[in-house]
Amino acid sequence: MSIIKFILDLGAVVMLPIIIFVLAVILGEKPGKAFRAGLTIGIGFIGINLVIGLLSNNLGPAAKAMVENMGIKLDVIDVGWPAAAAIAFASKVGAFVIPIGLLVNIIMLATRTTKTVNVDLWNYWHFAFTGALVTAATGSLTLGMIAAAINCAIVLKLGDWTARMVQEFYGLPGVSLPHGFSAAYVPIAIPLNKLIDNIPGINKIEADPEQISKKFGVFGEPVVVGLVLGIILGLLAKYDAKATLNLGMSMAGVMFLMPRMVKILMEGLMPVSEAAKDFMQKRFAGQEFYIGLDSAVAIGHPAAIATALILVPVTIFLALIIPGNRVLPFGDLATIPFMVAMVAPICRGNVFRSVIIGAIVIAVGLLIATNVSPLHTQAAIDAAFKFPEGATNISSICDGANPLTWILLKIMQIFG
């Protein structure tokens, strides 16, 4: 277990380049080129994390101010994904989740039931979180571990299912996104998008970044859209002029910088992707496989980030009006880009559709997060999690509002 803790403590920016280097060498890439590819990918993730930090550090305080301004009084605190991940890895299931995840992936690759090699070990916490809730609900560690394994297998299949779409929309050749949070919304977004296709009038509305740019010229460019949305969020937070303009510039910076950070990451991925193609053609008659990555590589797309910024005030408003909701959105408002990362390509970048679908899944998600709050709270107690001051009941949007986690939880409770 100390080895697993050591790996987790190193973090993605250290371990991912090592994993990519080893994988590239196995695939037949020259060591020097493999080393450079791994190093470049690590640098790309450093850049992505810096931009995500810029987003979170500016969006979090604005969201908190909006909540206070609207006078929302709810008794379940959204503690955010870092707390949820800490609870997940500190749980009994968390101690076994990396071996479980790797074993599931290896078995599925060997039986050709997946094409995804999931190197995103740190996001195995999503599977551990599901297992922790099941263990808290049933008292059975075995059922918790089974739930984590099933969650892993389903997410791998969702990564396969969406790989072509993700590769084409985001320009990520050879990549899939087996992300426990982002992928969970795919089975919901696809039918909702088809439903919108059949609604006269609404199905004609085109609002992808390219269309917006054509219609509004310079004012429709992603950086300007980020600036405007940031200023709107600042006004809703009742910031002064200085803070509002700073928030606007920060959001414009996110829109401008994130695609460039992803481009650096892709520079490292390209030789690995080409080596993978050659390897599969020589040994497995052209069968392909995908490198499974964190959906952080996708959230910088203008359609995804614009949708997420619009959904921040929408989420707060929904929390206020939805009957039965007890969750106070806060910690995870900055993770909404991850929620819509795989909705955006389903909607072909149509921000209007993505916002509608996003609002629906958030509305349902708040009720799910409310429902699992007692178990979320119990799992936190079992993991010796330190509660925020004044909080007695906690939950999160990521993964407390995750529909896949909730469905697995309910199924396992039948057997518990």
C-alpha cells in the first residue's frame, strides 16, 4: 500500500511521463524519442493544470459571492472534488482501487472488450468513491470493490464508444477519455440531443463558436466571449469594477491559453499514437487501441468552457428553486467544464444545446447529491475526513451528483 501511496503522491505530472515513456518503448519507439514524448506530455499537463488553477481560483470566489448575494440557505455543503477524491483514496476501497482498475483494464484488453489503455491512474478515485459509498451503504467491502470494478469497466466502454467523436471534435488522435465523471453524462446527453433534434424551431438554433464568431465578428471570438462571460459573472457576484474586469480578463486568458496547453500535450502524444498504430498493424492485423487520458485535455475547447461559464449562475439558481434540493453548490462549480467536456462534442459544439443539456443534468444531479449526502457524510467520517467549519452534512457535484455512481449504488444496495 505504501508503494501505491508513493505513486499517488508523485502526481500525474511526474508519473504520466514515466508511464508514457515505458508505453512508447514497449510499442517500439526509440528511447530518445519516447523520453521526449513523455517529457512533453508532462509539460503539457503542467500547463493545463496552471490554466485550471487560474479558472478555479477566480471562479470559486465569484461563485461564493453569488451564493451569498442570492441568500441561499441550504444545509448540505458541496465540498468539491479534491475533498471527494481524498475521501475516496482514504477509504478501504481506495487502498485497492489501482490494482483493481489495472486488472480490469488488462482483462478487458486481453479479451478485446476494450480498446482503451487507461493511464489516468489518479482519476481511479472516481471508482474508489463509488466503492466507498457502496461500502458505507451495505457494510460490505467486497460489494464496494465489485462496484468499483464495474464502474471501471463501464467507463472504459464509454471511453471506447466516444473515442472517434472525441478525437475528431477535439483533435486528439489515438485518445479516449475514460473519465469517471465526464463519461457518465454521455448516455444522458445523446438521447437529449436527439430529442432536441425533433423540437421545431429549437432544433434550428446554431450557436457553436464558429457560428458565433461569424455572426458577431471580433466580439464572437472565444477570448472576447470569455471576457464578456467573466464580466457578467463579476456583475452577478456584485464585484467592484476592478474585480469584475480582472475576472473578465482571467476568463479570457483561460479561453486563450487552454487550447495552446493542449497543443503542447498533443505534440508529445503524436509519436506515441503513431507508434501504437504501427504496433497494432504489425501484431494484431491493424486492431487499434486508445490512450485513455484525463478529460482535462478537452475542457479548454471554446464550446466546453463557454457552456461551463454560463452554467455557473444557472447551477446556483437551480439550487435555489428545485424542490427537495439541500445541496449548496460551491466547491465543484469550477468542475462544471469537466461535466460538459463530453457533452460538447455530442452537441457538435452547439453551446445552446450544451447549456440546455447541462442544466438538465445539473438539476437531476443536485437531487442525486442530496440523496447520497448521508452516505457521502458517512464515507467521510470513515475516512477521518476533516469537515469544513460549521458543516455537518456534505456532498459534491463531482462525484456526489454522478448518475452512474448513483445507479451502481442503488443496484448494490439490493444485494447488501
